[in-house]
Amino acid sequence: MANVVLLAGGVGGGKFAHGLQARIGERLTVVVNTGDDLERHGLPIWPDHDSVLYNLANKDDRERGWGLRDETWGVSEQLERLGQETWFRLGDRDIATHLIRAELLRAGTRPTEVARRLGVAFGIAARILPMADEPIRTLVRTDAGWLEFQEYFVHRHQADEVREVRFAGAEAAAMSWEVSTAIGSADAILIGPSNPIVSIGPILAVPGIADTIAEARRRGTPVAAVSGIVGGKALRGPADRMLASLGHEPTALGVARIYAPFVDALVIDHADASLAPAIESLGLRVKVTDTIMTDDAARARLAGEVLEFAVAR
Amino acid sequence: MANVVLLAGGVGGGKFAHGLQARIGERLTVVVNTGDDLERHGLPIWPDHDSVLYNLANKDDRERGWGLRDETWGVSEQLERLGQETWFRLGDRDIATHLIRAELLRAGTRPTEVARRLGVAFGIAARILPMADEPIRTLVRTDAGWLEFQEYFVHRHQADEVREVRFAGAEAAAMSWEVSTAIGSADAILIGPSNPIVSIGPILAVPGIADTIAEARRRGTPVAAVSGIVGGKALRGPADRMLASLGHEPTALGVARIYAPFVDALVIDHADASLAPAIESLGLRVKVTDTIMTDDAARARLAGEVLEFAVAR
């Protein structure tokens, strides 16, 4: 096994990336969703990138499920005292990341290079690539109108039904040469157990990425996804409700139908074993295993199994 | 007593401003030095403004002598872990101020308006005005060359002898209408116990300010200064050494000679009572009192005495 590219969103993608890094180290490149990025208190926040970064650095907070371990909240508490809106909570250690990023970006550094430097600062082995250097913003249409993603996700606690999704700016963006090279030289391409609509969807919407993956498949590069829907439920977040409200089946089979044009294999949980024949009838190979990553060992085990399965045909 | 304008630098000026506010509340306007301002980690830091702000809000740390009380250091410690230079330490609560300021400035808000909003957020009665909206940077020439002020002051611990001082950008700056109006309508103008060279010097170097003060004096507005040099020593900071290396006498008399063109009265400490005749011979009225502000009561007492003395002639 040589080079692997993983497409990933935030939490689930971060855990799976960490497992892969435990297996293959620097041969892993993670292409992360940037559609959730936002600005808060003038700071550029990259939630999915940072989830992956903190997981790869083994500094993610396992209880809270987001942000850094051993976090403190001095800045946010003071911002609140001073009358600022703080629905998007930022930890003090986390803010250090945002400050470094803000300074680099303001000096004109490309996001791809900013991500590289943050990776160096955190001492991670794998490489994280933003899906594009241009700003792309995921917007969701709800009964309250079009909302920015974090407005829907964090501020309104995913209470709204999502009627439509779009990736503003995607048409003006372009795959970076780093993403192009990584996909082109990958021995396997994986899609993490992330929300297919708003975590993986934006990545595949970047002009060039889906085509480059399709080209790699034609040359024989295996492409496998892991379902983030288990037993009809998202392990975290609103993916199940979002699939349903957008007219998809909120199951691993629904995920399979979305990914069928892009992948040749899907990894699903034991809980969904009965769906395997239906998924196979879509033309996908299926592996059934335990996909819940409860600890480091489970992360690495799942990563190893997915890797083996992806290249097994 | 109606309206008072105080020209002030950081720590000593902040304490004295706090005492004045205890006496006259919202009738106090503090014009602060901005020559020490700098950018760290992409954040605009206004050390003298914030010292005055935190003192006026009664949130200044009395033991450390700078910054906010009950401060934590999560961001700075993490920045250091990530390989950033952190010789200019920023507390977490303090960073909230810088974030709010950065966002306002980046949106095009004038520094004078930014200061007003920060004053509102901290709930202070007095008003703080930056000496100018344009950037002015105090530079000091040392045997190591020209240094930015905080490089000399914080990073190099004031170890260098100061051979020359200049205020880069002053010639291109202009007194704001707020400063002009405040001075023009003041019933007394005071100069706090700040460093005459690098705290008060920059304020008087802003085109228009010294002239407007002179005009107010011609109309009869009293102008009084408090010596920050007591017994030949600065209470804090390098003012004594700086006066000496720039050819001034490092005493209250040296301070009197610098301020003589601008003021008609000087307040000095009991320790310097013997200098009173020499100062009076410069044409200044002199008041001798206890100028050390050890607690809130001392701040308010000194402020009251200086006010009374200033308008007493």
C-alpha cells in the first residue's frame, strides 16, 4: 500500500483519518471540506480542517467531540461579558490556531500553504489539503430561508428541515494542483464516514475533483466509501434527517445511491448487513464490519480493514 | 469644575485617569498616546489605550501592573507551543479586547469610534480619545539602531540606551475633531504622570494638539502636569534613564523644563520639594504633595488635589 487520499468532513472524517494515519503515516493525504468555514470575531475558522488536524495530532477532545483537549474558555467568556455574540464557542487553545491562520492569510498565503504550515506546527505525519483555495460556502435552504451552514448547524442547532443545499462559490473555484496530484498518484481513494450531502458533497462540487477521481478509477484506482449512517441514524449530526428531507433514504442504502456514481465499494456497519444485497445490486462491492470508532484501536482497525478491502478486488 | 482633558500614557496615566474619573466621571476626556501601538499575531494592540481603559473600568491588574485582573494565558501558551514568538504576552481576556478592535478596524471603523465602543463595552464613565486616527509609531534610536517602541520596551527589556526618539507618521497625522473639541471646551487640561518623552511627547507631536492647547491657555484655560519622576527615579519604566541619555536632567526639574513651553503648573512629590524654587523660576506654579498612587483612595485624592490646584490661580 502506498499513497491514500481520503475525502473527509469534520468529526467522523477526523477519527477515520487518525486511524489511517496510524496505518500509513505520511502516505495519507486528507482532502477536507471547506464549505463549513466561517468568520467569527474577525477570525477565519475552518471547522472541518481543524477537526481533522486536531484528530491527526491526537489533541482532539474526545468527550466534547470537537475542539482541543484541555481547553480553556477565557477569551469567549470575556467576549460575552463585552456584549459579543458567542454562539460559536471558541476555546483559548483553538484561538491560537485561528490567530496563526488569520495572520498567514492576511499576508496573502494560500489556504493550502496555511494548512501545510499548521500541519507542521502540530507535528502531524499526514497532509491535509483544503478542497480548494477559493472560498466556497455551503448554504442550506430551510423554511426560514437560505442560511449559512454554521448558522443552521451551530446557532440554530440543526432544528430546521433542510430543503435544498448549495455550495456558493464552487463554480468559481478550482481544484488545486496539490489535490490534483494527490488524487492522480493515489493507490486508493477513500471517502470517510462523513455527511454525504454537506461534508463530501462540497468536495465533489469543486470543479475538477469528481472528474479527476473518475479518471483515476478508469485507470484502476480503487475508490471506497464508509457509510456514516448506521442503523438509519447519523452517529453525530443531522445527516439522517437531512437525507430524508432532501428525498434520500436515510440509510446506508441511501448513502450507497448517492455515492454509486463515484465509488466502487462501500463499507457498512453490521447493523446494516441486511442492506448489503441491495447495495451490491447498485454495482458496488460491500464490506460489513464494525464502523463505530470508540477508541484509537477501533480507529486503526477500521482504517486497516477499509484499506485492505478497498484494494482487495 | 466642568470638563477636564487629560493627556496620558499607559500605567501612571491610567491610575491618574481612574482617580479623575472618581472625581468628575463623564466630564473627563483622556487623550491617549498611540505611538506604542503595535500588531502581534495579526491583532492590533493599543497598550496605552488599554491601560487607561482597564484602569477606568477598575479591571486593571494591580500586582502585575498591566493588563486585566483574573487573567488567564491559554492562547499565549498555545501560540508558544505552536512555535510562535510570544515575547509580547497577551492574556485571554485581553485578547477579547483585541479581537473586537480588530474586527471593527477591519470594517473601516475609525480608531476614535473603536475607542468609544470599547469604552461602552467596558461601561466606563469617562471618554478615551486616541491622540490621532492615523497610525503614528514611536521609534527609538539605540546602539542597535532604530527600534520599534515595543521591541525596545518589552522584547529588549529597555536594556538599550535611547539616543534619539521620533514619531513616524506624525507629520501625516491630524488632530481629530473630537480631540480638538475636547481641548477647546476643557476647563482644565492636565498632563498625567507619564513618560514625558515617549508617552506625552507623541501626543504633543500630533499636528494641531500643542497649538490647540496653547490657544486654550491664551484664553485662560489652566494647564497643569504631574511629574512622573520622583526622587530622580521613574516609578515604573525607563523614563529616568531615557531623560538622562537624551540630555535632560532625570528629575522633576528636568520634567519641568520639558513641559515649561506647554504648561503653567507642575505637581511634584514631597521627595522633590527642594526643587520647587528652581521649577518656579521657570515661570511655573508648583504644588508639592504625595504623588504615589498606592490605592484607589490615593488615586482619587491626588486627582482632587491636582484639579483644585490647576484651577486655583
